[in-house]
Amino acid sequence: MKIFLDTADIEEIRIAARWGVLDGVTTNPTLYAKVGGSYDSILAEVCKITSGPVSAEVISDDVEAMLDEGRHFAKIAPNIVVKVAMSENGLEAISRFADEGIRTNCTLIFTANQGLLAAKAGATLISPFVGRLDDINQDGMIVIRELAEIFAIHEMDAQILSASIRNPLHVTQSAMAGAHIATIPFKVLQQMVHHPLTDKGIAQFKADWTKAREASAATS
Ligand code: G3P
């Protein structure tokens, strides 16, 4: 399963890239609002850090305006993927982007049927929001599992991008449920690295090494 970072924070993206685990990035208006500045410049910078897909979200409601926004983003770098929210107009925009060879990520997916429609319209990435479903007492992983099965049975090319990830367990569950990609907040990525026994083990090895060195220095 590929790992994308769900952030518009350049420093977080640089760190994940240095760790060698970054396959792409997703942004949205909320994540952009946290960092501010020029959205275009942020996207251009992110596309220099990773050659993987970088999602840039359109905010217009009508089809022509979505197309204008998306075409503008697509010119920033070849790895830009235009993010379009699920809606009747969104499906039309996705279909037209596909005709133009512009890749899309259909966002705000909460049911397998929405994902199926987005894939049929030509979206490259389908983003079910698992955390927001869990928040309202529905199992978000069911949508991932259903879509994985549907796409496999019908040999559909769209990729499932598990989004709205809130904790490391969501990442493991997404991988096991058949998501092709999980987009992860930086904090959750850090949580995935650590385990109390790993951290304790590192401290113990360091202490034992120092003790052994001191003992050998004292006898030589
Ligand atoms: O990229 C969109 C998605 O990951 C949003 O997550 O935490 O706002 O539900 P959240």
C-alpha cells in the first residue's frame, strides 16, 4: 500500500520524503488554511519534493469553473492530480478531466456506490473518508472493503485512497481491507514509527554500550 501525506505543510513533507516513505501528498482547503500563503506556490514546492501524485482541490460548484480551476492546477506540475468533491457536477467535471487526460481524485466519498460512480466517471483515485464515518458511529472500513471487492470483481482501474485517517490502526486496517493508498496526517505517521518497547530498547542498548566502553577504558 502506498503512503501519502495528508498535509500542506512543506516541512512535514520534507521529513517524510527524507524517511523514504513518501509516495505522494493530498491537500484540501482545510489543510491549506492551516499554513496559508499562495496555494499555487505550495503545490509547486510539494511537486518538487515528491514526483508522486499531489492532490490539489477545486472549490467551485459549477462544471466550467471546476474545469478552469483544475486545468490551472494541472499546469503547475505533471504530477498534480485534481481533487473534485463527489456531486452531480463533480462527476461531470471528472468525466471531462478524464477526456482531457487530467487525473482526478474524487473526494468526500462515504458509500461504495459513490465510489463506483466516481470510478465509472473516470476518477483515478477514490477517497473514502473513514474517520468521518467512524465519527458518526459507522464503520468506515466497510466502504474500503466493499470498494476493493467491487473494483477487483469488475476489473476497474481506479485506486482506493483511504482518507480521513485518525490513528495508526486505521492505516493497518486500510492496508488489510485492500486500500491501494492511505493518506496520513504527519502526527499519525510519527505514531506509526514509535513503539514504547522500541524506544525503551534503544535507550537500554545505548546505556549498555556506554557502560561497556567505560569498563573497557578503565581496564586498559
Ligand atoms: O484529505 C481529506 C481527509 O483526509 C480529511 O480528513 O480528518 O478532516 O476528516 P479529516
